[in-house]
Amino acid sequence: MFNKVSIIGLGLIGGSIGLALRKANAVKQIAGYDLGRGVSAQASKVGAIDQAYESIVDAVKGSDLVILATPVGAVRSLLQTIAPVLTPGTVVTDVSSTKSQVINWAEEFLPEHAFFVGGHPMAGKEMSGVAVADADLFKDCIYCLTPTSHTPATAVSMVVTLVETLGARLRFLDPAEHDGLVAGISHLPFLAATALMATVADDPTWGDASLLASSGFRDVTRLAAGNPEMYRDICLTNSDAIVRWLDIYVLKLSELRDHIVRHDKHIDESFARTQQQRQQWHASHSSEK
Amino acid sequence: MFNKVSIIGLGLIGGSIGLALRKANAVKQIAGYDLGRGVSAQASKVGAIDQAYESIVDAVKGSDLVILATPVGAVRSLLQTIAPVLTPGTVVTDVSSTKSQVINWAEEFLPEHAFFVGGHPMAGKEMSGVAVADADLFKDCIYCLTPTSHTPATAVSMVVTLVETLGARLRFLDPAEHDGLVAGISHLPFLAATALMATVADDPTWGDASLLASSGFRDVTRLAAGNPEMYRDICLTNSDAIVRWLDIYVLKLSELRDHIVRHDKHIDESFARTQQQRQQWHASHSSEK
């Protein structure tokens, strides 16, 4: 059992971690801190934290585990702020979608007596905020941890306990490998969705077209409703991998364009191949969940 | 009440139309025809048609209304086949996603005593086939009709009755306007989804990445599971409009790429604008349904 866990950033993810820890009765005290006006109070009210702190320094003091549940862009200055006051032995983890950059910051700023283990729960919702937090958000979701060769086993083990308490499925990855993979299956899909939404909604025909748009359009553009600051930070911290994927994507689109311009009757072979890939993924994904 | 309605092509759409007409008790006889082995028998079994015909000529003889519910690529030869045997006054409609080309074929092949009204129900499912047909598939969905200046009012009125019987919301559009709009909100989304799926699944990292792919990926790629022949026919019959949209889409992606390469901290403004467009659309769409 944890003695004190501090959650910095009380949105959907931070709030859901708090609810899950409380539900599992896995911690004596959950300390919470959020910059947003009234957010800590709301997190207390829904039971995601036991105590709301006005000062981040007080919030992390004496903690076993500090969870940085903010957009990745805030992590750098948070690490700088908490570094001088961390109790020896404290483990710090985060939940952001890019890992290499965050690990560099942790190595730069954290003292030798505190340990960082990068984390990334593959969970989310269309909406954000502690109001939609859910103790079961992580159940059966993949939760990546990216320890490095410098990370002590005891620190890793503490974050593994967190992941298991959340009911998530643990996966260890090298930080750079993680960033390359999620750029393809998470960051590129967001960019594809947001570019698609902008393409049709910026057009003068959108007033008429919007009335015809149906469930297929709804699904393919769902990610475009995601948090703009979060995706900005992702783009800023994982740009190389994202650009590499974007270039392959545009190449695929150009190949399809060529088929269409040529009125290629065999374009269905390419669609059928992709259909099969989608069906295979969906079948194995559904059975796992 | 219709006397005889003939449904040619007994997949998800044709089957669902049959079930809805039967449920509403809106027709004396529903005649069905499908090239697929055993499909007509299955359609009879689930109650989507009253009588399965071996011959398309017999299936359409004496009909008030012939509904061509096949992929658009089959419509040309179907119109040629049924043209000589249509009873004077018969109205022919279709359900395919592109309209200008189909209307050209109808004007070329149908006799003067038969009338064509292009139709397009904005409904679908991830799966296809009469086994997943559903009498309520069209409920509250938009159903486009694209009569031309040559279409007699009585013919239009007959198809309007069909649309109302299905419980769908009627929308009249000019055929070329229809094709431009659906290229943006339906055909481009399919191409975006299928290119995205191919991008990640053709990559050597897919084995590892597929395990991390989550609900966002699932939604954005859902359309990639669509019927390859249907989308081939769409690409062949609506290529100009599709290529126009594809070019704008690639341009938007290139703009985003530029922001990312430059590490532009203001990229969130572009995301926020699109987020708002998506939220506005979703809010108005949800309230209509």
C-alpha cells in the first residue's frame, strides 16, 4: 500500500487515477494539485483526491509517488519546481504521450535521490476534465512504461504496482521505440482527423455538406475534438517521428490519387488488402479487450 | 400502397428497405433478385422480400417501383437489362453514393415510358450483407433524392413515399451538387481512413504498434473496413470531385507538417479552431438524430 501519492494535474487522466486508487483502497493519502481555478475542489468533491493543495511544493512533500498528469508541455517546468523538495526515494512518473523528451528533462532536473519512470496509459475519452473521470478508465487498457538502463528496479516496481492497481495491461518499451510507435497509431491519426475536419469545414459548401455528414464522418473526425494544447505539446516533443509518418501517409494518399485519376479498375485490390488488415486488427483487438 | 416493389441487390441496404416496407405494410408484393448464391433465399427467410426471382426480367415485370440496391458499378448493365421489359409508368430508383453518372446511364438506356429518380440514403453499417439488414436502418437518416428538370412529378412523388415509409429525412439536391458534397463528407473520409490504415499496417513496426492502437485508432480507421467494390465504383464514377477534395486534404496536411517541422508553438490555435468546428457539428448533428 502507498503511504502518500501526489497527483499533479487533475483532468480526465489524473482524476481517473485518483478514483481508481481510492476505489482499490491502495493508498493512505491522495494529494492533489491543479493550476485551474476550482479544479482541485471539484476533484475533492468527486473523491479523486483526499486533499487539495494550494502549493505544489506541499503537495509533493513526503510522497512515495508523484504522478504528473498534465499535458507534456508542462512537465519540464513541473520537474524543475518539484526537484528541490522531493523526499529521498520518491518516484516520479508521468502520463504523457511522448517519452524521450520527458526522460531527458527528468535526467536534467531531478536530484540523484529521486527516480523517474516514464508512463503512458493508452486510454482517453472524447471529453476532458475531472467531471468525466472514471475509476475504470484504465481497465484492460495498455499502459506503457519506459524505464531506461539507469532506472532502479525498486522505482520501476512501484509504478508497476500503480499500473496493476489501475487494472491496466503493462507493456515495457524503449522510450524512442515508444515514441515512434505512438506517432503512427495515435499522433498521425489525430492529424489525419483534424486535417480532414478542417478540409471540409473550411470549405464554402460546409453549410450544406454538414447536414449530410453521417456516422462514418463522425467516427473518422472524432479525434479532432481532442485537447489542442495536449496535441500541440505532442507535436513539439515528437516532431521527428510524426513528420516521418506524415510523409508516408501523404505518399499513400498520392498513390490512391493516381489510381483514381487513371480510373484504375483494380483500385479495389488495394482497398481489399487494407480492409483485411483492418478486420484482422479489429478481431484481435476486440478479443483482447 | 405500392402494388409491387422490386429490389435488385439484397445486401444491407436492399435488405433493410425490404424489411422496412414489410414492417410498414406499405406494399402488396416485394420481389427480390440477387446474383449472389443463396442471397435471395436468405432475404426471403429474414422477411426482406416476399418472392425470390431467378430472373431479373421476371423480378421487375409489372412493378410500380424498381430499387437498384447494388454497388454503383453494376447499375449501368442493370439499367440496360431491365430497360426492354419495364411496364409503362414504372419508376426506377437507386441507392448509390454517386448520382451524375447514374443519371446519365438512366437517360441513355431507359425507355420514355419509365422514369428514373436517383436516390442516396446516408446510412450504413460497418458490416454488410442481408444478415445485418435492419428495418430501422434509415430512421432519421438523411435520404437524398436528385430529380432533374426532366423528371415527372408523379415519379418523384412515388420515391418520396418510399423515403417517408423508411422513416428517413428527405433532402432534394442537384446531382452534381450531391456528388461534390458527398465526395467531401463521405468519399474523402473513406480514403483518409484507408490510407491511414495502410500507412501503419504496411510498416514493419505494425506487429508492435497494433498492440498499442486504441479506441481513437479504431474510430478513425473504421471506414477502412468498407466494401472494396463499392468504393472502387465510387472512385470510378466520382473521380473529379474526389481528386479535388484529396488535393485540399493533402494541402492541409502539408500545412500542419510545416508547423510541426518549424516547432510552431501556435499550432494549437489551428487545432482549437478545428476542435470548435467538430464540436459545433457534433452538437447540431446529435440534436437532430
